Amino acid sequence: MADALATIADCRTWLDRVQRSRSVRTTGAWPLGTVLDHLAQSVEMSMDGYPRSRSALFQGTVGRAAFVFFRWRGRMHHGLAEPIPGAPPLAVGADWQVPASRLRTALARFDAHTGPLKPHFAYGPLTKSEYGLAHAMHVGNHADEIVIA
């Protein structure tokens, strides 16, 4: 189990470790580039909007309860090979540096973002602080399947 990530800064530190490592691999279904691309999509969509969302009823009940539970626990757990509903296809292939750069850019953009955020496809509306935590926990959950040497 990877260290729990709680902030966008933690995500950048983790990404620094990935990019500096002499060897990095995944133990899950997705290759590293796909994982990093998925994480970048998630951060970008918090500002740009998700292509498909669960119902308002789901978001206000099950989705919100899941987020509150993850926040209480300090960790997220979700299907690590499940793409964001309706999202464009994820990067595939051995080159993971481009998706790593995309994630770094998305994190910086999120940090600098001062406008309204779009409702999360499952959790519904989140504050910037809540979204920062959701993104950090999301990266941390995927980091569980990434081995850095």
C-alpha cells in the first residue's frame, strides 16, 4: 500500500518520484501511461466538466456518502481499471513521459484555478479543498499499483 496522499503537493512529490526513478512499473491492468493519463483526465475534468455524470439523486446520496467515507478514512478505494464514464480513450503504449507531463500540467492548472469547479461525475459538487483531497486520494489509490525503484 502506497503512502496516503492528502494534497495536490503530495501528488506532485509522488510524480517527481515516478519521473526520477530508474525503474517504475505497474502491477495492475493498465500500463503506467494509461494510469497517468486517467489521473490527468480526472483533474482536468474537475475544471472542464465530466462527459457523463450519475444522476443528481445518486450524487446527493450514494456518491456523497462515498466521498465522506473516503475523506473520513483518508484513502479512496475504487476499480483501478475503470475509465471515467464517457471520457476519451486513454493513452496506451510504453511511453509514459507524455501522460506524466499532462498530469503535472493538470495539477498546476488545478492549483492556479480560481473559477467555479464542475460537479464530480459521482460525488456531485465539491469545494476546491474537497476536490484537492479527492484528486490526492485518487492518485494515492492508483499509486498502490505502481512500484517505484
